[in-house]
Amino acid sequence: MLSCRHLRKSYATERGTVVAVEGIDLDVPAGRFAAVIGRSGSGKSSLMAMIGGLSRPSNGQVLVDSMDIWSLSDAELARFRNGRIGFIFQFASLLPTLRLVDNVALPAMLDHKRAGGDVYGRAATLLARLGLGDHLDAYPTEVSAGEQRRAVIARALINEPQVLLADEPTSDLDEQTEIEIMDELLGVNRELGTTLLLVTHNLALAEQAEQIVHIANGAVVT
Amino acid sequence: MARRPRGLRWLLLGLALQNLGRRKARMLFLIAAVALGSGVVFTGATLMQSINRSMTAGFTRMGADLMVVPEGALTNITAALLVVEPTDLVLDADALGKARLSSVRRSAAQKIVRVQHSGIGSHHDSVDLIGFEPARDFTIQPWLVEKVNRELRRGDVILGAARDAPLGSELLIFGKPHTVYGRLARTGVGTHERGVFMSFATLEALAPAIPGDGGAPPAVLAPGKTTGFLVELAPDATALQARFAILSALKGVKVVSGDSSLGGIRQGLAALLDGILALMVLMFASSALMVSVLFSAIVTERRRELGLLKAIGARRAQVLGMMVSEAVLATGLGGLLGVVLGVLVLRLYEHSLVYYLDRVGVPFLWIDAPTMLAYAVAAIAMASVIGALAVLYPAWRASRRDAYDLVRSEG
């Protein structure tokens, strides 16, 4: 179970404090596909970052299986991000100086326990499953934007995370590629039982979700 | 499947290496700056130590700054204070050491006894037998022009320039065999040129064979006694200060001054070398500052990459390690280049100025190869450490920030 309790995030700016998320309470049962919708600037990405352990809340808690992730030490939080969360950003987030297979293998290699196995074998299998079997040694700049996004999904899945957080993963892709990527994500949710939290502007896609979280002005509307 | 799997360290190292090549002009500038700094330090340190060594040898040949002898002793005023003059008066050999004077950098005791019928030279020739402490001496051994290829030991003698005997040959003194260990260069100081030099132990062993007044050996040959001391001033002391200090600390002594200009030149050159050292430190510090500013910019530029690494689970230590490796690689390479350039400059120096000095009879003594190698390693290590320190603070600050803030950064 993924839960948020009174989650709040504010930023100090030159023009004063800006509240991005204002006291959100949320429960997403394990294995569920939840869509987060809302207008630009409504606080969706800030919410996802706090849930993913990437941005410390100003107040409140993020509970994963009743564990408050923001009470963890810096090293424990890194281990949590590494092993239990897969994060897909709204931009191509591969390291440009590494090959696709290195990019995908890297999260597994950061954890000594996982690094012992056939990390590269798993990375290659994942990339092949996402249609990139012929591009293992390619660098990110040598493949298309859609292929880069697929590689990012492979990277997010390498450590078999409990929760997959996708922040508008198809924002700048063509319609066909968007469908293919979403099929992959939904396939992961259904086949592996991975909890999927997806930020999207695509209402048709959101309607496929088991739970819709509508956010406006930093708060949950429905 | 990819044919070339890589370990995490190799991946992060590869990442660091590839990042070095991202902005080639800036990285070349950085490496050149570090090369310049470490090259100056390596070359400067090597030259300074070599000059210091050459100076030390040169100046010690010019003799002591002061000579301390018994009050009633007669002394010949010579251009260089190299050796005491014969006298029946004696001092305690530890008198000056016990006084612990701050104006005295070092002192060397000497025993001298003028003898006849020693077996050296013709029958009636008088010979000065001069004893010194090899470990403390600085006015006799620097004049050695040839010697047996080993350390001086008991039973060895060194001959002044006016005496001649093959090296390693046996020389009978009062019937006792001694080995000719070495020969001194010409100094223009009569006692020095005609003297037969040996360690205190060798001279004291001869004492029973040397007849003094009343048949007993001369008093100066007794252990713990000396004819006088040759004194070198401390770097910041004047001859006048030292003279007053010695006269107030020791009773019944006379202080003889040498050529004061030599001491002044030595002290001046020592100050100049200190100044060069300060300049080198300043240059290295400014290189470090520049490297620090450059790495600060590099870290700022790569915040998104650092954020991504954190987002996928890299620990702060791993992020820091990658940045430090990158900096150490760049600055270490700069340090290595600097040392190579420094060696080229030293070669140039050797073929120009050192060659010229040698031709005009001024010896230039390079530091030995292991010391030079140690300087080279130290220069490279210092360059690497500067790189590590320069990147540590900006990387540490970046690694403390939320991954999301870093990912959203421009760069």
C-alpha cells in the first residue's frame, strides 16, 4: 500500500513562498494502476517527486507498506529509490555518455547485492522485450526519442520495483509511440503486479486506470 | 546481449572519462593551468634544492663566519677561516655546544698540534696534525678533491694540498701506520695546505707517541679538549650578535671574525630562496583557486546528471566519488604534464646556464635522482589532491540537494 498523509510542499522564491502541494491524503493499494490528472502547475510532478523519494516534503508523510520513507537516512532513502521505486521522467533521462545497456544496468549495479548477478543479461533481456535488442551498444543520441523512452522504462524496471512512477512519460512523443509506450507500462502493471502511478493529460488513458486522482491547486479534488 | 559488460567502478570511471572529453577546450585549459602550476613547483623545488646544495658546498669552502679560540692564543688573520692555529692553550670540547646559542647555526671543534720528527717530510720539518669531528666538520671535507671510495675511518689521514702521497698508501706518523684517505684542494691558507688531517679518535690514539713540553703529550690531545671552534652563524644572526653571545656565555675565549661579506651573501641568498619558495606556493595556490572555480562551474553544469544518478539510487558517496575521480584524473594528468615540461626546462637549464657555470669553474650540484623522483611524484600527487579538494565542496553541496531539484536544473 502506498499512502500520503497531509503531504505538503512549498518552495521559497524571490516573490515569496509558493505552495505546490497542499495537504494531500492519498491511498493507492499495491498493484493498482492509478492516474494522476490535473492542469499544468497543479502540483502533480511535485507530488510524484515526493512519493518517489526525490523531493523532501515540507510537511506530511509518504508511507510505503506503512514505512515513512522520509524518515529514512540518506543512504537508506537511496537504497529505497534504487530497489523499490522506478521513476520515469517527462524528458529523456538517460546518461548520454553511457550505452543503452549500461544505462539500464546502472541502477542494479549501484546496489552491491544486485550487482552480483547477471545484471547485463537482465538489462539485455529487458531492452529486447522493449524492442531494443539491436541497440544494446548504441548511445542515447544514436536512437530515436521513443526508443530512448523505452530504454528509460527498461532502466526503471531493472530492479523489479514495487512502484512505478511515470510523470507524463509520453509528453513529447507521437501518437503511435505513445500507444506503444503505454501498452508497455500497462503490461508491466498487469503482468508483474507493479503499482503504477501515471501522470497524464490524456483523459482517455486516465479512464483506463483503476483509480483517478484529480489534482487542482495542489490539492486532491476527487 | 552486449559483449562488453562493465563493473560499476568501470562504469563510473568511464562516465568520468567521457565527461572529461565533453568540453575539450575548457578541459585542456584546466589541464594546462594545472600543468603550469605543478611544473613550476617541480622545477622550482628541484632548482632551489640544487642551488641550495651548490651554495652550501660553495659557501662552506669559504670557511667559517667566526672562530672561537682561547683568549691568549695567537691567530693569523686569513681571508677564510678554515682551521685553527697551534697553541698550548685549550678549551673544553663541549663548551660551545653546552651554551646553546641561537645565533650559532653550527660549530665544529678542531685540535691542532705542531710536531717535529714525526716521520712526515724531512727530519726537521714541523707538521701540523689537525684533528676534526667528521660529522660536524664543515671547513675541511668540502675541500676534498680526491679520496678513497669509502667513508673516513680511524687510522685515515687527509693531506693538505702542499703534501703529496698516493691515495690509499701507507703513511707512518711517529712510526704508526696510517692510510692516506684523501687530498685537499689549494686554499691559500698555509696551515690548511700543509696540514695532516685526521679524526679526533685517530689523533688521540697518536697522543702517547707525541712528545710535548716536559715529555707528556700536549694537553689538547686529551679527550674532551680542543684548540678552538669554527662557527657558522644562524640565518638571521649577525657576527656582532654572535660575538657578544659567545663572549658572555664562555669565559677566557677570543672570537675571531672572518670576511663578514660572505655571511651576508649567504644569508641574502637564503632569503632569496625563501622568496622563490613563497612565489611558488602563491602560484600553486592561484592554480588551485582557478581549478576550484572551474570545477564549481562543471558541477553546476552537470546537476541534472547528478540528479539522475541520485534518482536511480546512487548514494551520495557514489556521486561524490565519481566527481572526485573525474577531477583527480584531469588534474593528475595536468600534474604529469607539468612534470614532463619541468624535466624539459631542467634539461634546457643544464645545457645552458649549468654548462656555462661549469666552464667558468663554478660547480652546480643537482639533487640526486631519487629526490628528484620524489619531487615529481609529490607534484603530481599535489595536483591530484588539489583537483579532489576543488571539486569536493561543490560536489558535496550538489549531492546534498534533493534529486528532483537537481534534475529540474538547467544544464
